[in-house]
Amino acid sequence: MAFERAIRVAIQRREFWKAFTDMPDISVDTAAVIRAWSATRDAILTALRAKQAAPLDLAGLSDEAWNVNAGFEEVRVSIAAISDALQCANESIAIVKERAAVANVAALTTDLAKLHAVETRRSAAIAPLCQAYLDEVAAKAATEVLREQARVALDHYRQQVFPAYEAAINDYLVKFNAGFRLARMESVKTRAGSAASYNVLINNVSVSVSGAAGAPSFRNTLSSGDRNTLALAFFFATLDRNRQLAQKTVVIDDPMTSLDEHRSLTTIQEIRRLITKVGQVIVLSHSKPFLCALWDGADTTTRSAIKITRDGAGSTLNVWDVRQDSITEHDKRHATVAAYIQNSNAADDRAVAAALRSILESFMRVAYPEAFSPGTLLGPFINTCQQRLGAASQLLAAQDITELRDLLYYGNRFHHDSNPAWETEVINDQQLLHFARRALAFARRA
């Protein structure tokens, strides 16, 4: 590599100095040199390794190695000849340097420039260039006039659009029940172009968007939810002023981040209204309740739902059954048991058996919320009903208590907290069908 670099440097220097003095040609096939050197090196290494393997044997180079070395020697001699020629050229270069040292470079450069100017001025090609220059000057003047007209129009537009935007954004902030509003929205001219400047008014205190270090600013006075709310207000206000909104496709990416319930509901309502105004709305979110709420308000003939599911190390797109995520777990269990009653092959019998106790617990918790609070089990609730039997605070009649106890006794056989062997509990189809019908009948009571 050093040898190749030396050759490149020598060639570059020769190209420079040949304009001032006679220089010898440099023609070196570096690849051939490398091949000759490598072949010689390999031949000698082979002999050295043979000596290392048998130290007591007489060492020497083979005829082939001597031939290879002779080829390398020829290359070396040719390189040495080129080097000697370049060394001789150094004397001519030294003379050129000596002459240049006593010359006035600045005066020579000035004279050369004047000569080039005279030559150019007297050439036939200069007239079209001068005319082209005059044409460009005239075009620039016309462009300046157009720019001034555009500036006046832009200033007029700013005077109209910024107050309108401020009012529209504040209207949306009221809808979102935000505790702040925008004030002093005005245009700002920057090197990058036109921009907007505004303050956030919190409790009638004006806060700058980018305050000084340590002073109140947009970043340290608004919470993450407030900042997202302001971004949504900007977004919806911008869409309202889009004259081609009906032909647009609007993509909304996870707008529910850090929003409270009221702002989440308002976002859902605004997106529902937006659906009727644009060509298409695409909403991305991790919140299934939010997407289900949008799904319920969308046109059933045009809506579609897609979910991203893991596929090995990557992911894939699949159709999303929104209905399954919209209904509660109680509804899913109820539907599973009802399907089993209609057709024993429609559901897993063990899943049906495990669902019976959960259905009864959910029903009783809704029917008697004061006596059956969340976190308690059905067994203690039945004991409470038994204790209040015949009293003014009676919950269930005696026959209902008996029925509920029988149903619970069967359902407990398929839950880990009441039966350690619940996974291997034998299920009889006729028995399960009988108790499934009784459980759903009990859960239909008023």
C-alpha cells in the first residue's frame, strides 16, 4: 500500500511540474510489481518453513525460487531506474523554483487577468453574453415587482387568517374543556419563511410558547394531556378551513394519549363528525375502547377494521372483529353458554362449565350491588342471603337461595380456587346442558 501510494504521489507531482520543465514518464504496473514481490516472498517463506521443520537439513532455494527472484529483481531494477530519472529531474525543478522566488506573483497575476479580459472583450462570443446579462437584470426587476405584490397580498391574508384561526382553535379548546386558550396570535417573519407566534393564556396569565430559561413557557406549564389537546385543536381547526376537505384522506395517529374521559369523548365526537366531511378517515390507536366507539358511529356500509398481529419476528395485517372486543366478558360468556345449549359442538364444554359461576356472579353483582360488592365471591353472598332470609332486608327467597347454591356447587367443580383437580374434572354432556339451562334461566330473573 505504501508503494502504491508513493507511485500515485510521484505521478501527481510529475503532472504538476511537467508544465514548467521536462519530466520523465512514469509507467509502473503496480499489480505486476505486487505479483512479483508476493511470488518471491512465498518462495522464500516456503524454504524457511522447510528449514524450520528440519533444522539439521541443508537449506537452500529451489531453481523455481531463483527464477521467481530473478523476475522480481528485474522489476526492482526498472523501478530504481525510474526513481533515478525522477531524482535527476529535481535539479530542473530547483531551477524553476529559484526563478519563481524572485518574481512578483501579484503583478504577474494582475497582468495575466488584464490580458484575459482584453482577449475576452475582443471575442465575438461576448455580445450575446452581455445581452443575456441585460435580460437577466430586466427579469430581476420584474420579479421584484411580483414579490412586492405577493408580500402585500400575504400581509392582507395574515390580517384575516390569524384572527380566524385563533377563534377556531379557542372554540375547540372550549369543546375539550381545556383550562387555557390562545392569545396574541400573529405572524412572524423568519429567515425560513412566514411563521406564527402566539401565547397561551392560563388563568388570565399570558405564557409564552418559548419562554426564557427558568421562566414559565409552553413546555413547563402545560401537561402532556394539555399539549395533546392543543395539538388536536390546531388539527381540527386546520381541517375546517381546508376547501378541498371532501377529497382528502385524513390519518389520525393515536390521538387519545394522555387525554381524560371528557376530552376522549370529545375527540370521538369530532372524528365522527369529520367522517361525513372527508373522503376517508384512517385512525390508528392502541385503545380498543376508543376504536370501538368510533366503529359504532361509523357508516356500516363503508367502515372496515384491521389489526396488526405478531407474525414470528415481524407482524402482519388481519381483519379485526370489532364486535368481539366491543362486548363485555360477561356477554361473551353468556353467548358461549347459549351457543352450547343450541349445539353442543358450538363451544368448548370445559369453557362452558367454567363460565357458569362467572355468569351468576356478574348477574348477582349487578342485581344486588350493595350486598355483593366487587372483590367478594358468590359463596359469602349466598350466606348473606341466608342470614337475611325472613328479615326486612331479605335479598332472595328460600327457593332462589337453594337454586343458587346448587348452581354454585356445580360451577365450583370447574374453578381452581374451589377444586384443585378442576382441569381434569369429568364433564357429562347431559349434566352440563341441564345446569347451563338452569344458570341462564336464573340469570334472566328480574
